[in-house]
Amino acid sequence: MLNENPYKPEPMRIVRKFDLTADTRFFQVRPVDIHRAATLTYRPGQFMMISIPGVGEAPFSISSTPTRPGLLEFCIRRVGTLTEALFKLKENSTIYVRGPYGNGFPIECMKGKDIIIVAGGLGAAPLRSVLLYILDNRDEFGRVVYLHGARTPKDMLFRDEFMELKLRDDVEVYLTVDKDDTGEWTENIGVVTKLFKFVKDINPENTCGVVCGPPVMYKFVIAEFLKLKVPKNQILMTLERRMKCGIGKCGHCAIEYIYTCIDGPVFTYWDVLHMKELI
């Protein structure tokens, strides 16, 4: 999908939007040129640069899956000038998008393996992409376990969607919140690592662990994967660090010789061991 000019975005139209939480909104967009929609390709874990002329540009993880072509989906939290402007746009408005960028998840290496996905907070946005990809190609993967933590029930992204997934018999979904402020929450209460009690009898050599969430969460989740003896090069995490250009030219996201926008945003724990500044 990259243009000849890597800085040139293409116009896309907002076809659907709705609130996921009080400060986070779901956006579904498609290229204005309907013929471009047919060639829209990316990998789970990649990101796009979204811009509004005269306002600014910022990177956002893709929440949709390439197995459902023609559309892009984003989960965007209102945190600054650009997102404030995005929230004011109505359906059928035009935004500008360039990408995809980054290396994404090594899907081919993950095929045939059991997959344990751990999402915390906004980490559900990029991990939804890889989860939906796996479910759309279910016979190519082994056991699939999805663990999702949020602060409260009202803060849980895609809560209704994941509740529906719990009804399926080909994926294990466990949800938890730090505290229940409704009195109506029927799932688990506690930090997301407490959900590892449901992850039993795994073959670590044939397992991939995937994690994305708040920075403080990574070391605790990785510790749980290591307890399960999942190999370090099979623990995958998606990270973001103040990416600006998306193509490794501005150096904004560089850590020594690593460019998050090119070498990431998906890294293995083995990568992180050698570049501790990444988390």
C-alpha cells in the first residue's frame, strides 16, 4: 500500500464510528478510491499514520484484520489536538492515511503453534488484529487463549465483542478488571496476570506468547510466560515509542541502532533482553 512518495497520504472516508469507552472511539475507514480498497494489504501488528490537514499527524495501531479486506479499523483514545479533531468528525468525513508501517507479527512462524494473547488496557487495539486473524484462519493454529485486563468494566475495550467470543468453543477467553464499580460484573476481578491460572497443560516449545499493554505490565506478564517455559524468542510484544515519520528517517523513535517504526513495533523478548531501554 506504500505510495511512491512515502510521505504522501491517501484520502479515506470514515464509514462508521462509535464510542468504546468514555475517552476511546472506534473508527472504521475505507479508501475514497473504491478500487484502492481491493488492494489494501497489511499484517497484524502494523500501524498507520493518520492525519488531518492543518491539525497534525500521529501513528495508530490497526485493530482490524487483513482477512476482512477493504476496510481499516482503529481504536483511538482522545489525548491531544489531533485526536480531539478526529473525535469531532462525522461519518463520511475524509481523513488522510499513509502506511502500513512496521514489521507486524511473524504470522508464518506462529502457524501450527498454540497462542496465548495477553492484553491490558489500550493494548487490546493491536492485539484484536492478530486475534481476529487467527480466528479467521482457525485451522492453521493450535490452542488459542485470550487474556484481557482492564481497570473497570466500563474501561474494557471491545467488551461486548469479547463476551461473544467466550461462547465459541475454539477459543478460550478470560476477562478481568482491577475493580468492579458496577456490581454487575460476572467475570474475574484482579490484575491480568491472575488469569494465568487458567493456562494449564501447555507445550512451551510449541507456544507463542503475545502481550501488549501499559509499560508496567510487561515485566509481570513476561515473568508468567517464563514460568510456563515459553522460549524467549517466542514471546512477542508490541511497543510504541513516539513514532513520527514511520519510515526511519526522522530518528524520533531510535534507541541506539533500533528504530521502533521499522524494527518494531513487534519485538521478541529476546530482542528486549539486548535492548532493555525498549521497555
